Amino acid sequence: MKSSLSAAEARRVALAAQGFGRARPESAGTRHLNGALARMATLQIDSVNVFARSHYMPLFSRVGAYDTAALDRLLFARRPPYVEYWAHVAAFVPATDWGLFRFRMDAMRAKYGSKPGGWFDTHRDIVDWVRAELADRGPLRPAQIEHDAKKGARGPWWDWDVVKHALEYMWLFGEVAIAGRRGFERRYALAEQVLPAEALDVTISAEEAIRELVRRAARASGVATAADLADYWRINDRKAVLAAIGDLTDSGELHPVSVEGWTSSGRPAKAWLHDDAAIPRRVDAAAILTPFDPVVWFRDRAERLFDFEYRIEIYTPAHKRRFGYYSLPVLVGDGIVGRVDLKADRAGSALLVQSAWWERGAPADAAARVAAELRLAADWQGLESVSVSYWGDATDDLAGAMPAARRHHAGAGSPGVASAESGNGDTESIELAAEQLPS
């Protein structure tokens, strides 16, 4: 096992661990989707729907055009093999992993469910009523649950009413599980109505759970720092993460390595290589990534791996945006070569490239390969054409590499941006719940 990696080797290790070291299948089916999900270990959810729902994107990036209905059947079946929980924020995980997050459920209950005078404490009558409704009527959308307290009882938190609050708290505590969605609206049920008994009966200590989660993060990352491993599951207990790393190192599953250019506080950063990690001589991928792909979701890691400084600009005022409302990183070879801001114009059956930008050192064939990915993305979404704006230093190259209409787009600082983009996505994501729960 190597004790040091070059920067290029580390990139290839990380990409291979995420499934980018293999060719896409000619026709992606359920087996390929399950394989990609297993390599990632979790699939983050986000409600923004400008081009495609974010949870559809990582599978497209890895296996190519696939039937999203097949993924829906996996995620939203009556007794699904996957379930939603606060894993890497709101995300899908295997239903059998429910017990791994019991330590987090207990911490959520201790923080929000036990505080005298807190929301949960002062609304126990509503919580009890909602619990009884779920027990009697099975999986329900919040709109299907009626209660006198709903009338006029709206607060500052996304305008959520008391029933929605109760459901979200019980979900975070593990008492309620998500039993599918209608559109993007959740259906809630008691956990025993959704999950198999063996998943509910698992008893695992916080120490054991964190060790297993760190193990899975390490396998999914290939090579990683302690911060990378902690962020994969948003584990804030650094001492517990380091203890898990120590145990896994002692058992031979992790191996300390130094990585060229990886530093922390001006010194070489400590990193670990998973025992299963491959070190390919070459990775020749091409993919458009969601901002919530494990390859880039931890921005510090993306900068270390790819020298790619990345922030999405959904919440940035239009006149201050540098790259666009919802710019997506573009992978070619083993590097991030640029970013494209995409929007699906369903009425016009067109994929709109709102802006496109190159990173330093983009290879000569980048335009042709990105253009091919854009065409594939349009086909995947059932869009007949691609239209490229003039905003960004990559737009002329992309338009020249494929048949594409050109269109003017109000760029950063132009007064037309806000109105052009309003309503593009449901940015009031309920997946921000645990960061905004009232005390």
C-alpha cells in the first residue's frame, strides 16, 4: 500500500471510488442504479428543480441516460429498499441502515424534544393527535391531516403550520419515516409502517455507528482527510471521528498517506487511503454534476482535489452572480474543466445553457465532450434542442461544437436576471429543516 499519492493519483482514486473509473452501461437498469447507490452510500435530496431534481443527477452522471421512473420505484415503493433520513443532510440511505442513525435521532430528540417550554413541549397535544392520525390512517401528506389548530396558526418558518412541524420533528426523532412522495411533497407514516422490523430492532451504540459510517465514507471517498470523512455524514463530533479512524487504521482498513498539495494550517494534511481503493492509471470520465454530488458537495475537498472553488449562487442576489443561478460542475477526464448553468424549458422543449465557463487548463477536447454531455442531458430530459447563451467564456466553444441555437441571456449585473429566473426552483427546501428548527 502506497504511503504517498500525487495530486493526480488522489483525484483518480476519489473518482474511481465514486464509480467514475468505469464505462457507462449501454442501457442502465435497476442493477446499475443499485450499484451506483451502493458506491455513494447515500443520495442527497434537494428541492430545486431548474434542470432536473438533484437526486436524479448523480445517477445520470455515473450511468448515463436512465429511466427516472426506475429510480422512483426503488425510492418510493410501498416497502422501499431505501428511506429518507438526515444522513448527509436530507438523503436516501438503505432502509437497513436506519439503526445506524439512531444516535442522531436520539440527539435530535434530546435537543428539540426535551426542552421545557420548547416547541415540541408546548405542542404535545398536537403531536399526540398527529401520531394517532398516522396510526389510524396510514401514510399521509400534511394536507390530508386536518386539525383546528391549523387554521390561522402559521409562523415564520417557511409558513409551516403546526401539523407540518410535528411531522418533521417526529421524523428527525426517528418516530416517523417518509413513505414516498407525491410530486415532491412528502408522505409521512409511523416508522413501523414503512421500515422492516429488522431495521427498527437494530441496537447499535453511537461509537459503533460512527465507526461504521466513517468506514463507509472512507470507502466512498477512496482517499480522504478526517474533515472529509466527518462531512460525508455531517458528524460534528471530531473526537469520535478520529477515534473511528484510529480503530479502522489499527484493523488495516485505512492506511495513512500524504497527498501532494494537501495542507492544513500550512502543514501537510493527514489523509487516509481505504484498503479497497483502486489507484487507476487513468480516469477518462465525462459528466455534468449536481452541486450535491459527493464528488463536490464538501467544497473544501473539491478545492483540494480539483483546484475548483465552488459556490452555488441560488441565494446570491442576481447582480452579484459570477457564474449563474444554478451552475453545475463539469467533469472531463479526471478534472473539473468548467461549469454550466442549465435550465429545462419544458414548454419550448429546449435545454437552455444560461451560461458556461471554463476552468484553467481545460483540455483541447473539452468543448466537444461537454457538448456531447449536454446533448445527452437534453435527450435524457426529453428535450428536443439545446440553446446556448452568450454569457461566459465557454459559450462560443460549446455552440460551435454542436448544433445549437444562440440566445441572449441577461448576465450578472443585468436587471433582467431576477425576473427571468424567478420561480425556476422550489428554493424553500424543507430539507433545510434541522438547521432551522425553532427551539
